[in-house]
Amino acid sequence: MSNDLLKVKDLSIQYRTDEGIVRAVDMMTFEVSKGETLGIVGETGAGKTTTALGIMQLVPDPPGEIVKGEIIFNGENLLEKTNEQMRKVRGKKISMIFQDPMTSLNPVMTTEEQIAEVIILHEKVSEKEAYEKARDMLETVGIPRERGKEFPHQFSGGMRQRVVIAIALACNPELLIADEPTTALDVTIQAQVLKLMKRLKTEFDTSMILITHDLGVVANICDKVAIMYTGYVVEYAKIRDLYTDPLHPYTQGLFGSIPSIDEDEERLNPIKGLMPEPTEVPEGCPFNPRCPKVMDICRSVLPIRYEAKEGHFVNCHLYYDHNETEK
Amino acid sequence: MPDFKSADNLIEVKNLKKYFKTKKGMLHAVDDVNFFIKEGETLGLVGESGCGKSTTGRAVLRLLEPTAGEVLFEGKNIVDFSFREMREARKNMQIIFQDPYASLNPRMSLGQIIAEPLLINKVFKDRLKVTERVKELMDTVGLTPRLLNAYPHELDGGRRQRVGVARALALNPKFIVQDEPVSALDVSIQAQILNLMQDLQDEFGLTYLFISHDLSVVKHVSDRIAVMYLGKIVELSEYGSMFRDPLHPYTQALLSAIPVPKMDVPDNMIILEGDVPSPVNPPEGCRFYGRCRYRKDLCKEKTPELLEHEPERYAACHFVNEIREKQN
């Protein structure tokens, strides 16, 4: 498709550790079109943040390494770019919001300085203009412009996250990667930030990748979603398809684990067992030891991506085999 | 103050206050809090960070000495207890902490951690019996006895939290405060621990005070829920009626702000303006005044009391009925 802003294909990222090679991200494939928001969902250690760092080429090397794949952004493969060229992309065309607003700001710089810094770096403007634009950005995210003279410690958590968003959007990027942007925030403050992000999405037509473990946040803001488990995307679909008809047993397990707000359930249906150690991912389907529908084939063969329904991809033998026998 | 007197109450908390001295003035972490917990039930205590819910949990156990107020456990005010009496009382009152990484001593094996309460209280003369009991406890919480000599760093978060649960159960308590017991865990593990706590409650008839910021979790585990805002309880009621029809404007906003993991949920989020104000030297009047959509002059002048508006449904707001009429 031509309107794909970002196309990630077969991306594989590994970390070399003393315990062995960790395949943090394996054979990851997804697309983000203009103005679209993709949610990447998974539990701790699923490879969500590594994916984001991979796109930005900020994977710490060593021990990390992008071993395979393509990251096509606006028709260019980012993996073929030099460091110098990448620096022009980061913060300008692609920017990132990190999880913890407490640590992602510089404590000894005023907020307007931090926003202006990005603008001066990427745009041909005078310092004065940059500061003016920085204060405009503060207003865009709902902070009075006078507060640009203040330091991060003078802001609350929710406001700090707004400053981080202002920095990320200062150069009007085409793609915004937000890594758990609301996880550290209280629910009423989270509601404020989500509303702001939705507004900015429509106002600036920015494409977004939202990394989260919260399926509620995804339902609220995303158009598509990829569910990750031990470095693999196990299911990838439009949100409506995924929420109304989750196919992968892991996705079903995630939904079964969340207590419902509007219905009464006596007991939760958690996924049994634990996520495997990253160096000891089982043979075959990585989910097989925990899967309630495990079959013999799952223990030996890694399921490949399969389009179970139009635009609804799942990596699971249940659907693949089913289809084979029907044919 | 509402009259909570009932024979079924295991815990009654009356006018509980906990203030901290800070450079800027008195920090009113818990300010005149009243609630009760019936035997065998779970009271959920929700609120956003800094609202005083953890301080309340600790003050109830006297892990923090209350500034004022009473905590009645089986009708006796434990705030007046001597050190020795308190040690005896604590056998029945235990706590599970939020962070399973920080609440276990890294230099003790699981066996030692779980045995510690048994040894301190000299429950068994025979050391073999201690080990036997530890193994039994590990089995109860779903830990294999093989881990008896393992150390906390060898375990994942979910198993560590199980150790915390086993330790809390060691003395057969009646009452357990759970302070954000699943917040540090991934959802699939969180569900396992919640189910475990539910099974233990059924099996041993435990009474819980469940503290959390996660409303869907609180709703799932609680019989009744208390909502805290800036050191005060603003609403206390049975979970179903609270979620169907919250009385206090803060509860309404809080419940509306939860993102629901479903399609076609109407977007009725009530977005509160601003942040929670500072609990240092709070002014007279309703604490929610600055962020409330329905505020009036009276709210600034007079602190609303927690009153019973319907049977067993308490709210601290001057205009509960007016707001309801407006909404209908």
C-alpha cells in the first residue's frame, strides 16, 4: 500500500547476554498509515519497548543488535541510514514519548528551554522564534505559557507528561511513538492526557504507535493493535476485529485476566503459568506451555503469520490447520 | 459522624487522623476518616496517589501511630494497647505490601522469611514443626516446597507476592490489609494472585482491607468500597450501587475516567480540571472544591460530613440530592 507511512518487515532484534542470546523481537511485521494509531500490547518483557527503540535505532549496542528486517519510513529504509542521517529523523520526523515523565526531563533546564532545544536543532529559526514556538507548544498541551520559565520539579506528574508531549510534537513529527505514556499517571490525569493525545491526533494528523499493557487505553485511542508475546506478534488486527473476536489463546487469556467494570464475574480466568525466561523460550509456539488449546504440532513448529480473516492476522496453528483441512 | 455500630463489625475506625510535620506545615495525610469492616468481607479503599489510602492502611495496624482517633478491633480500641498487647493483637492483623521486590529480605531464604512470624511469636517449641508449617503455608499459596531454600531474587514478582501472602497467613490472622498487592504485577499474574486471595478468604473466613488505585480490580474483589480524596473518605457504599450510581461528584469522575477494554463504549469521560491540591495545611471546606463541577459557596465554607443518604450508602457532599436531580 502506498499510504503506509511506516512499514516494518521481519524485524528481529537480539540481545547478547551472559546467559545466551535473547530474541527480544523476532520476525515483527506491521504497518502504520498516515493518521493511524497502532497499539502494541504485551506484558513485561514482551519486546514492546525494544520494538520502539528499534524503529528509532536507539537499541543499545552492545548488547543489542538489529539482526534482520526492514524499517521503511516514507519509502526509505531507516536501517540503511547513517548515524548522522538518523539524527535528523529523530525528534523531527519521528519522536518518542517515554514512560516516566519524572526521569525523561532534564531537571536543571526550564521547560521552555527543553522544548526550544529540539526546535533549534531541527529547524532554521532564530533562538527568539524557537522560544516563542516553545511557549506556543506549552499552550497547545494546556499549560499556561508563563510556566515555561519553570523547572520540571515545579510541575505535577500529569503536567510533566504534557511537557514531554510538547517536546515530542514541537517539530510536528509524522510519527509519534509513545511508550506507556499514561502508565505512571493516576486515572483522572490519564483521562486528561488521553483526551489531549486524541485531540492532537486529529489536529496534527500525526500517526502514532502507542505501547501499553492496558487494553482499555488501546480501545480508547487506537485504530489497530498488535499483541506481543516473548518477542513475537501473536495477533494483529483492526481493534474492532480484535476486541469482538480475539483469536489467539494468549489474547483471549489477556481479556480473561482483566476484571470487568460493567459486569460481575465471580472469578477471573487467568493464563496459567508464567512467561518463560527470555533465554529459555520453548521450542515451537512460545505460548505452548501455557496454552489451554495446545496441540502436538505447537510443541515443535513455530506458527507463522496467517490471515484468518481479512486484515486479521494470527500466529496460531489452530486457525492455520483448520483452514488446511477445510480446503 | 455516622453511627456504624453493628455486631458484625470486625473493624471500626473512628475519626482517624494521621498528620505529618513537614517544612511547609502540617500534612494532613489522613484527616478524620470513619469506616467499618464487617467480619468476612472485603472493603476496597480506592483513591489516587497521595490521597492517604496507604497511610490509612498502616495507621489501622498502628504501623504508623495515629495522630488521633480510634481503631476498634473486635470492639477493643487498639490505639490504647501497650506494646505487649499490640504484639498479641498483631497475630490477628497482618499486611501484604505493594512491592514484592522491596518487602522481602534479600538475605533470607523463603523458608526463613515465612518462618519468622512463627519464631518471633514462639508458636512452636519444636523446630521441625515450624518447617512443617512453613511447607504447609507454601502449599496453601501455591509455592512448591522445593523453593524452601531459594532466595527472593530467584523468583518472579508473582511468586514473591505469594511469599508475602504466606508470611501474612502464618499466624492464622483474622484480618489482612492488602496494600496494592497486585499493582506491580502483569495482568495475567495479577489475576492469579487475585484468585488466590479470594480462595484464601473463602477457606479461612478472612476479612480484608484492599487498598488499590485500580478501580476495576477493587470492584472485582470488594463487597463495599470507600473512595478517598485528599485525606478524606468521600463515599462509602456497596460496590454494585456505587458503580451503577455513584453519589459523590469525585466518584462520578473517577469511575467515568476508566478506559474500558471494549468496543462501542460511549465516551462519557468526565475530565477533571487540574491536579489534586497539596495536603499541607488544607483549607476549610470540601477538599474537592477546586475541581468540582457542581461547587457552590457553601462547599468552600463548610466541610461536608460523611452522611448516610440511602441505607448503607454514605457520601460526603452537601449537594448529593441536588446533583442527582440535575443528572436525571
